[in-house]
Amino acid sequence: MTPEKRPQDPRRDGSGLTFQTLEHGGSTPDTMPQAILLTDAHGRHATYIPQEEPLQHRPQDPRQDGADLTFMTLEHGGEYPDDMPQALRVSDPDGNTCTYFPVTVDGRVVDCKFFSLVDDATP
């Protein structure tokens, strides 16, 4: 992701950012967000995913809209000396937490991962 596309958190406190929960569930039947779309005041965005799913104490989002969750930005900068959050801590009202990180490919933050379907059928 180029520097001008990276979402910024200038006060480094999450104010001015919006958080959208995506793809709920996981390895067990639950409502843990499997992705968070973070958008800044200028419309720049990045997708964050849990690096490792916690087996217990998974934050739950029963309404699947993030309204009951608390989002905290952690570590800023990364590949560039800017104010992009490099981690998010997501907590639910019961105190369950998980840390989410931007989607990366080869250690670099990307807009998203693209997949190509290949037709394996032989003529």
C-alpha cells in the first residue's frame, strides 16, 4: 500500500476513525469479527485481521455491527514514518479481547489479497 493510501490516526488514539466489523464467526460457532475495516477521515482504509485466533475469550459481536465493541489503536507507523495504526485491540463488554493486524503480503501492508481462479479442466 502506497503511503498516500494508508489510513492515518494523527492523534494516535483512534478518534476520527471508523471501524466496520466483517466476516463474523471462526473455528467455533460464534460472532467474533474475522476482519475489521478501518477508515480514516479522508476515506483511506485498510483491512485488519486477527493474527492468531484466540481459543477462548474471543470478543463477540452478536449484532454484527461493532456497536458494542471497543477499538484501540496500537503501534503506529510501520513501513513508513506515518500515523497508520499497525495493530488494533478489539474488546467486547465482557472483557474478551483480540489484537488485529493489517493484511500483509511478504511483510508489506496491502489493500487486499487477490485470488485468481484457475480452471483445471483439460480440453
